[in-house]
Amino acid sequence: MSQRILALSVIATGLVTSFLTAAEAPPAKDPPAKGPNVEAQFGRERGEIIDAFKPVLTKVSRSIVPVRADKKVVALAVAVHQDGYLVTKLSELVNPPSKDPDDKPAGVKDLECEFPNGLRLIAQVVDKLPIYDLALLKVEARGLVPVVWSESATAPAPGTFLAAPSPTGEALAVGISSVRPRALVRGFLGVLFGEKSSENDKGVPIKEVTVNTAADRAGLKSGDLIIAVDGIEVADRFAFTEVISSRSPGQVVKLKVKRQAEEKEFVATLGTRPKWADSHPDSAFDPTMRLAGRLSADRDGYLNVLQHDLTLKPEECGGPLIDLDGRAVGLNIARAGRIESYAVPATDLRGLLREVGKGHFCLPDVNTLRNDLKEADLTIARAREAREAAEKALERAKVLLDASNPPQPPKALAAKPDAPKPAPEAKAKEAPKPAPKTEQKTDQKTEPKPADKPAEKPADKPADKPADKTPAKVEEPGRP
């Protein structure tokens, strides 16, 4: 019995020692996959989805190169012309912008493009388009393979599978399009928030007012408490940011502010959000952004973007966004949130790159657009006049049709006592009909007039009958 107890204790000690050793030991570099990986089996980057993109990833990757600055990759670039022109993300190529509006513009870093064979060529920025955060690069090389942009007149519908290819032909990320293209030019007030003195205080305390902003021009001061915006109460900075972000630059907002013990109203005309606002530590209001990892420094103020949920690093922006057919439907331009990235749609890029071989972006001519707008207005005016004329003609046609075909009373209404006129007419017409028939029958039976028939004639007829019948009844003699 004692030996059995000793054996059991040794076994138990061994099991505990093994468990503790396994818990303290570092994980193996390549642990064997004994069970199915949940993400690999059910995630969007599972094998069959990656395999669906493989045939097109290698083809598109020939147009992609990494861009280096200070010996590290800062962005991707995509070839757009065989004579050495590439497009990439502008803000990743320059030194961070300053908050002070009086500072000089940040300079462009020394750039290199690294090609698949290991060759590195110096790249020069020959044109910029800040409204899209795009830069046009030029390298001294020929024979580049330009990316093929989608010719579709519309952007991918929400829910379309998309991928971001790498220069080596792999998928940097796979995801879906989230919403249709839209502008991301949001209004900006120009205040930094402080901490509330009490949790019961409703509103957003102002810590600092930025010089030469909408808040500064409206007369807001440090220490003010913003209670409402356009009649909408803002209990905290999250509610305030949501309301202001939904307004556009140039839009006028009414602010209800508590200054010391007095409530006042201010009117502010919102400005355009500056580039430094997103990178400022006090502007990161949403705590969920901490889970998103590093975000692009420039991720706002775009004229038109396609939103998708591919998880990209800031240095992985600048490359193409493709669909399952291998068509480049956009250019990845920013990582903006945990599940939010932006791309410039191919519908915009085709026009901007129409004359890229000349070394510049092709901007629309303002005068031409104004003339087009005038022609469109004239076309709309003519269409309205034509519609009004057609509506009048339709009304006249209805009147003529009603006049030529007057409505007839239904037969059922004629028998109803409520209709005064039809009922007497019907009776008057029906009354004389049987009278002629009766007179005709009477005339046929009494052809002789009443004056020619004396009252005695009916009695005389029997006396005359024997004389008339005698000749007919006499029998000749000699005949039986």
C-alpha cells in the first residue's frame, strides 16, 4: 500500500514538473500545427482567397517599387509611364510639417527607387498634387511597366474583395471595399481641449485656441466651455469632434459657450483641417485608434477617396489596389484607422495621369469646366421648358378628349328612383306602345263601322238562313 502511494506521488510530481516546465519554456519557433488555425480557416486572408489573387499579384507587382529615404522604405510607388515616371504618396516623402503657419514648407528628402534586380536609382519629385497627397517621381530609366488602371466608370461596390500587392508579388493585405468614394474635406475649428474640473460639467473645456483659425476669429478663449454646436449638446470631446467633422470648410456654426458663469453664443466659419492636426497628440481623441497601430500622418482632407478595410502600414501606401481580375481600381494613399484605409479611385487617376508623359499631372481647365457648367445649365433650362410645354399639351389633350366623348349615364342609374329625369321619360315612352297594338286588333275584328250595323240584324239572320240553304240541300229526282 505504501509503495502504491509512493508511486502515485512520484507520478503526480512528474506531471506538475512537466506542466511548470512547459509554462516557463519559451515557445518554439515553428510549433507544429496540431489543430486548425481559426484565422487561417475563417479569416479573409485564408488560403483560398490568397490563392484567388495569386495569378494577378505577380503580374501587377512588376509595376511596383519601394521608395527609400535615409536608407529606409518610406512608401511604395507605381509606374505610370515607361519613360521613368512613377506615382506615390507625397506626405511620406517630406519632413513632417510644422504646426506654426509661418514656418517654411518642409523639404523633400533624398529619395531612391529600388528595382527588383537590386538597382537603386535617384528619384526626383517633378510634380505634386496635395489635394490627393500625390507626388510624381522621375527616375532616369526606360522600359518601366506601367500599371493598367481599371476602365470602369464606377468604383468597386461595397463588399468587393480587394488586395494590395507587394513588389515581390505577394499580398500585403486582403480585404473589402467599405463605402463608395467620397470627399474627406472636413471642417476645422482650431481648439485643443483640456480636462474637466468636474465630471458633472457638461461640455468641452478649451485648453488652447490656435492662432489664425476659425475659433480665434470667432473670439473663443482658453478656459471657455463649449456646451452645444448648432443646438446639439456636446457632453464630451468625442461628441464635439463628431459634430464638427460632419461639417464642411466654409460652413457657419453657432457655438453655445459658457465663460465663467455667463453663457454666450459665438458664430464661427469653419476652416480646412491642417496637416499637423492629425499628428498632434491632443488631436487623437478616439482611444480605439491606439489599437490600430501606426497611422499615416496625412489621412484627411482628400478631394475624393475610396475607403476599404485593408490593414496597411504607412510605408505600404503608394501602391495599387487591385480586384480579383487584376485591375488597379485605386492607389492606396493612407492608413486612417483600425479598419479604415483610403485609396484614390482609378476614375480620378485616369484623368490626372492623362499627360503624365510630359512630367506633370493633368489638371482640369477651369474655364472649360465653367463653360461645361453653363452648357449644362442651359440644357437643364431647355429640358424644364420642354417638360412644362409637354405637361400643358397633355392637359389640353385631356380637355379635348373629354369634350368629344361626353360621359354617358350607366343603365343601372336609369332604373333608380334617385334619377328624376330618366325615369319619367322611360315610362312615357313605354305607355303608348301597347295602345296601337290594341287598336289594330280591334279594327281587324270589327271592319264594318258601328253605324252600318243595326241592332235588328242579328235577329233577322236566322230567318234568312233556311231560304239560302234550300238549294244546296235539294236532291235531284232519280238519284239515290
